[in-house]
Amino acid sequence: MASVGRNVAAPLLFLNLVMYFIVLGFASWCVNRYINGQTHHPSMGGNGATGFFLTFSILAAVVGIVSKFAGGHHIRSWRSDSLAAAGSSALIAWALTALAFGFACKHINIGGWRGWRLRILEAFIIILTFTQLLYVLLIHAGVYSSRYGPGYRDTDYGMRGPGDEPGTKAGTGVTGSRI
């Protein structure tokens, strides 16, 4: 039953990875047009929040893609030591995506004419905010029950020194409970 969290988190990891690549592509295209001063392009447009929104969208996408590599390693190994790296990087990616989400909301609220690429980018950032949060919760579910993941209390592996075989007093090599 320990694979319940793994079976749900793996497809969500792949979905988020693909969505982060799409966000990176659209945001990069829009930043290129924005830097060149081509906001009059039919699929660009924008308003006062566009520069901030695009900057944080690219940042969230890059950190999200990198965190998915740590997440892929964790899904493959499914141990508590990989959970720490995957969980922390996923949480940072979610925080940056939530920041981009705030700028997307401001971008929509200001209004004005926004091109179809900006509107798609806004939609992807909004969707990614919630799917990334769900992913973070799924990979941290092992904290509450080992049924959903490896948890933080997994001690069935590790290094043993000489004389630390099962049934011996640690470090002495003496068998039994009394010395």
C-alpha cells in the first residue's frame, strides 16, 4: 500500500513538468516581444503588470522544471532522504508559482487588451498554482501515514559499523542484552 502516493504523484509530476515547459515557452516568447518593444503585436498586448508577470512566470517555470527532476528521482527511489530534496524544491517552486499567480490576477484585474499568448500564460499559471500545491501535498503525505509515502521515520536502511549486526550490543560485538 505504500505506493498509493507514488501512483498518484507520478502522473501529476509529469503533467506539471509539461505545463512548466509550456509556460517557459510562452513566457519567453512574450518577454522577447516585450523587450523589443513590440507590444503592438496582435498576440502580445499587455498593461502595467506585464513585465512583472512575465519575469515571475519565467522564474517559476525554470525553478518548477528543475524541481521536477528532483521529484522524478524521489518517485523512482521513494525513500525519505529523497523526499527531503523533492519536497523542499517543490515547495519553493510552488511559492514562486503562487507569486506569479498573484501577478496574473493583477494582470487580469488591470485589464486592457491582452493577446492570446498572454491569456494562455495566465491560464497556465493559474492551473499550475493548484496542481503544484496538490503535488506538494501528495509527496508530503507520507509524513502523516506510511500508507501514502516513505515518511520521515523510515529507518530500515542506513550504514552499520562493525559489530552492529542485529542481536549485538551496538559497537561492542557482544551478543545479548547484558554485558
